[in-house]
Amino acid sequence: MPIVNRIADFSKDMQGWRRHLHANPEPGFECHETAGFVIADQAAEMGA
């Protein structure tokens, strides 16, 4: 599958991730919720 198609497939997901992260900002380097979102939620969905 061409990379353009793969990116298009992830477009809606990435938009949702961006909206979630921007709706839940964390100050400075205190990114515990962000790390949890990325590691636990998204990495698990991707099979990592």
C-alpha cells in the first residue's frame, strides 16, 4: 500500500489524538496524562 494511502487511513485517528492532547494540556514537563495516553492507549491499539 502506498504511503499516501496509509497516511490517509490514519488521518482521522491523528486528528482525534491532536484534539485530545490539546484539550488536556499539561504545564512544562509534567506530562503524566499525555504519557499515559500515548503509551497505554495508543501504543496498545497499534500493537506495540
